[in-house]
Amino acid sequence: MTAPTVRTTRSSDLATRAEALFPGGVNSPVRAFRAVGRAPLVLQRGEGPHVWDADGRRYVDYIGGWGSGMLGHAHPDVVEAVGRAARNGFALGATHPLEVELGEAIRRAMPSIERLRFTSSGTEAVMSAVRLARAATGRDMIVKFAGAYHGHADGLLVEAGSGVATQAIPGSAGVPAATARLTVVLPYNDLAAVTAAFAAHGERIAAVVVEPVAANVGVIAPQPRFLEHVRDTSRAAGALLLFDEVITGFRLGAGGAQARFGIHPDLTTLGKIIGGGMPIGAYGGRADLMELVAPAGPVYQAGTLSGHPLSMAAGIATLAALTPERYGRLEVAAEHLELGLQAAAAGANRQIAIARVGSLLTVFFRPSVPHNAAEALSSDRAAYARFFGAMLDRGILLPPSPFEAWFLSMAHTGVEIDATLEAARAAFAA
Ligand SMILES: *Cc1c(COP(=O)(O)O)cnc(C)c1O
């Protein structure tokens, strides 16, 4: 139960009713705000860079639909596209023209994706891509990196980040030990560990699953040569390389992290931005691999609502608005935010380290940016919780966990960023 409040507001009433309905009062763990020790917000409206709670209080939003909101909330083009699609019916149960349109837009932007399949979530996309990798190689094991989050399928929920990083769930209860044993977990950015894992298990590894920029234990940039080493080592051993670009796809430019770093993965998973805030996921890659998916091949995977026309419409309108000029402006805005936060912390004599890759940013309360999950997790959580609260009280909504990326959108202008920096100067001083 929530603590008794002096005055019942609409938000607190809804939060109490939610507590009685949903585990922890939420339908996804991080929304409970437990890592920051505040009452969870009930948000009922978003427009551009802002969200409003159920009491009408406005915040500058850095949760950004957990990365799905690249254009900001309720972008007119997206609202219009979804409305138009809705008038033609929702789930028609056969191939829809909008599926073809979004699929082609994705393939144009990411040439490693020769064929793809839409799902309803990123979790399903990664789970299905791993099944495909196992079928294609005839091998059982997968390699992932500590702190990386690839959705909540059993085999990937081993030393995972995101909500798992703060919920103290060791992997997760309910994951069979036999499943977890098929997942090898390595430290991110550790080239020698990759070499050693392949020396030990090379013949059994179906795929390496990697976030090309780790963004679920705070932002961790790949060190020079790390991604190349993963690609070369996996290829030499006959294993597949799966880039999980559910966050980075269309965020670090239209070609995703694979274009930014010049790496050609065998398989890619997408989600979040490609649905413009509607439920979505996708996996794709080499045509010879994707031809193994049913009904073309023997790997079964399906979805009643896959390729949903409203998600397709929102995705098409979103990708169409992601012009090179807008990516350029976003980069400038993100750099302005990073430098301003550095200056605000320095002005108050606070020791922080900011990790930023494009519009993904984390303020770590530790002396240097982390290179792996263990370093990230050693940052000062209590200091982040205080900072979060001080910012919230000033109308700035940061992610309610020290280990989630701040998601800047293309709707954030200098006005919102300056308001954020003004709040940060006061919050760091407090
Ligand atoms: C969010 C996320 C997922 C899971 O996507 P859902 O749509 O939440 O199931 C998978 N991989 C990465 C890298 C993510 O950030």
C-alpha cells in the first residue's frame, strides 16, 4: 500500500486503485518508481516534450516512452496516420498494405535486413531471433553481456539490466536452471572474455546477442574494437551475430548502431521507435536465415496482432519524419544537455560522469563513465534518487532508475533543455 497522504489527489487515488489491481501497482516494474523512493506518477497525457500527470501537473519528459517516442508525444503526423488507419479497421487477419510499406522503409534504412518479420514486442522479436539462430546453427548456447536487456524471455533474463538492475531479481525466479545454463554471460567491452568463451564453448554457441550500445544499465558505449571483435570471433566459430537494436535502431541515425559503427550483423531486432509508440517488434537479417521462418521454413513463430495496422501506420509516419536535418539538430541538443549538466554539476562541486551516445544519455553518480555493468552498478543510487526527486519537484521527469537512459526526443527544444539545466543547477546545489 502507498503511504497515507495528507490530501487525496486524483493521482494518489488512481495509484491506490492500481496497487489493488496490478503487482506493485504497475504493468511493468520500473513504473513503480521503487529505485527512486517516490510515489509512482500516473501520467495521462503527453504532447511534444511534455507529459501531464492525472492532477494536471506538467513535466519535461525524459522517459520518452522508454525510447519509443523519438518525435515526442502525440506528433500530429503520427496522430493523423493512426486515425486514418483506425477508420479502416484494426485486426483484419491478413497481410495489410501498411505492413509492406513499413517493412520496405526499414529495409531501405538497414541494408543488413534483407527479410524481416513483425512481432508485437521487442521481447518476442529477440526470443524469435534466438530460436532462429539455434535452428540455423543446430547449436543450443547463446552469449549475452551482463547488464544487457533483451526482453523477458527465459534464456535472456540472465544478469539482465533495465528493471532487473534495480529490482534485485537474480535473473528472475521461475527461469529453469537448465535454460539459464544455455546462456553464457560475459562482461560488456571485455574482448578477452569473448575470446575465452569461444575457446571454451565455440562449437556449441548459436549466437552472440549484443546491444551495440548498452542502454539498459545506464548508457555504456562500446569500446573501440569491441563490436568488431565480437563479430570476427563469432563468425570464425560459425556462430551468428545478433544486434539487438530495439533501442538504438532509428535512434542513432536511420541505419541504427550498425551504420554508425560499420558492422554488418547476421540478424537484427527492432522495436520501440519503429512503432512510433504503438506496440511493435521486428526481427530480420540475412535472407537465407529468414527463409527458415514458418511458413517458408521449419522455425515456427506467429502472432495474432503482428503487423497491426495502427502500429504500422504510426511507424511509417514516424520514420518518414526522421530526416537527416532532424538527427543533426537532435545531436546538437543532446550535446548542449550533456555539457550543461557537466557545468551544473561542476558548479555545485558534484562528482558525476555523463555517458552519452547520440540522444541516449545517463548521468552516473561515480567518478568516471562505466565500461561494463559492474562499474555502472557501483554508482551512488541514493544520490541519483535525491537528484531525481529534486528534478521532479522542479517539473523535470527523469527515468525513475539510475540505470535507465534518458531519452531525448526531436521535440525537445532549447527551451526545455534550458529549463532542465536550470533545474539541475538547483538540484545539484540542494
Ligand atoms: C525494450 C527492449 C527490449 C524489449 O522490448 P519490449 O517491447 O519491451 O518487449 C529488448 N531489447 C532491448 C535492447 C530493449 O531496450
